[in-house]
Amino acid sequence: MERLWNRNYCKVMTANFALFFAFYLLTPLLPLYIHETFGATKDVIGMVLSGYTITGLLFRPFSGFFVDAFPRKTVLLIAYATFAIFFAGYLAASTLLLFTIVRTLHGGPFGAVTVANSTVAIDVLPSSRRNEGIGYYGLSNNLAMAISPTFAIFVYSHTHNFQLLFWMALAIATLGLAVDATVTLTPKPSQDNKRRLSMDRFFLQRGWLVGANMVFFGFCFGTLSNYLAIYSKQAMGMTGGTGAWFLLCAAGLMLSRLQGGKALRQGRLVHNASEGMVISLVGYTLFILMPTLVATEQMAGLAPMLIATGYYGSAILIGLGNGHLWPAFQNMMISMAHHNERGTANSTILISWDIGMGMGILFGGFVAELAGYSAAFWMVALVNLTGVVLFFMHTRPFFLSRKIED
């Protein structure tokens, strides 16, 4: 069996960990920084921070095109260097307008470098271990998500110095760039990159239904991750467990990558996707049912224990489910792409997730305003169930009829 943990693969994973560590280092504290430094209100803070996501979404299709059309390592290093340099922009932004411009533009290189780095990771993997390797690659994201916010809050609580955090993010991103610069890529056979531009250069049309199906699951996580804290407080009476919930969710994500590695190695993509979707559905349903169950008179005495069990148990289940379905869907998309379309395939699945996340945030807030957060989360369960039904009825046969064998 070909070696999975080769030197280049380990370097790309390390660089990816540094990328997401630098990103999550600022994420939990930027709202506080904007409020304390510029006196911004909640609605202004939301507008400032949303620009990052919008720009990243706009850049992803072009990122896939450039990764496929030009030398991948060159594109990767340019995108990574630009991503790192923008952290210096936060240090220089002296007004809210300048900070908004820097934050919004920063989403572009972030969208580009995530596509480029994951595509290079695919290139350095042996073809027989590619499915498994992509699954493990996500561990670097999950580990950064679990550690970095906690570390950032620890540093800030002891120093109350936002400038220190900006310098740390810049240093860590620069370290990741230096690691990626040492990656060696094997020259690939020349592909027909001079064919006329078409939509398929920016979006893998052959995999459109897989992407559309991913939108449903991005929708669910977008709603949950943004409105979890306020729903937990209002419906469950929990005020201090949000950080622990996300930590357990990250633990579930990491555990799923380890547990699902064998199935990915055997190419059982449909199996992994199916398992992940069902586990996620159970997790979302458990989370939403808890307030209803503890409200019944017969279970009132067990309310605190049931709330804690359901609340934290749902975090592990949702993490496990997403950890199974994400690499499965990504591999499915890549399996329908030729070598010179891998960047496009990567950007397509990321775009689908981003669109779902954005729709979840938008519609979740709209439904919550009209009918309350409980209704918004019941909507999440319904959307997740719809995504599961769509997969088994249409997406599964769609993928099996269009995948390209190595």
C-alpha cells in the first residue's frame, strides 16, 4: 500500500493548521474589538464582519480557475502571502472605515488559499489513499477550530491587548506560508488550459446536484452556529455552555475523521455520506427536542440533567455527522472531476457550503424574528431531513452515474 503520511502531505496539513489557527485566533474577539475601539453598535458590527464571508464567496470560483489554469504552487504561495499580509492591515487600520475595508478584502485571499491549499494536498496524495487523505486533511481545520479560540481568549484575558493578537496571527500565518514554500510538487502532464472560458471553468457543472445537496447541510450549520447562544439561553436556560458546545462539536469532527478513515480508504463515499447525514439529523433533532421534553410535567424533575445530556450530546453527534459527510461530499465532487478540474471541484463544494451557511444565517434570523428561535431550529431539522431525502432519492444515483474512475 502506498504511503499516506508523506513529507509533502504533512507540510500541507501543517500549513493548513497555521492558516485556520490564525483565522480563528481573531474570530471570537473581533466583535469586542470593534465595539471597544470604534464604539460600533451590534448591527454595524454584523455588517463589518459579514463582508469577509461575502468576499470569500465571490473569490472562490475564480480561485478554482486559477488553481487549475496556472502552476498550483505559485497560486498557493501568492494567495497565502496575501492572506498573511492582511493581518498587518488590522494593525494599521485607525478608523472603522479602514478596518471595514481591510476585513472585507481579507476574505478574498482566505477564499483563494483554502481552495489552493486543499488542491495541493490532493496532488501530493497517492491516488490509492486520496479519499482517506482528504478526510484526515480536515483534522487540521478541526484542531485549529478547537484550540485557537480558547487560546485567544486566554491571551486576551491576561493581556487585554488586541494588538498582540494581531501580531500573533500575522506571525502564525507567515509560518504557515514558510512551510508551504518547502512543498515539492511533481510536474503534471500538460492539460488543455487554453480551451475557451465557460461556466465549467469556475463551477463544476457535472457535479451540480452534489453541490446543491451540500447547500442543505450548510444551511443547517449556519443557522445553528450563529443563533446557538441566544437560543440556548432563551429555550434551555443555559448561559455559559456555548464554548463547551463548540469544543465538543470539534471533538466529534476530529473523532469522525479518525473513525471514518477506513471507509474512505475503501472508496465507500456513499456509505460515509449516508452515515454522516443520519447522525447529523439525530443530533439536530435531539437539540431541538430537548426544550419540549423537559417542559413536560413528568420530566420536570430531571430537567437539568436532560438539558445537559441533550445539549452536549447533540454537539458530539452534529460534529460526528458533519465530519463524516464533509470529506465524503468533497471526495464525491473530486471523483467527478479530471485532474485539471480539481481546483474547480474544490471551490464548487466550498461555494455550496458557503451559500448554505449564508442562507441559514439570513433565513434563520428572519424566521426567528417572525416566529421565535424554536421555529427557526425546527426549520433546521426540516431542511436537514430534506437534504437526506434528496441524497438517497437523487444525489446518490446522480453521483454513481457520473464519477470518473482513476
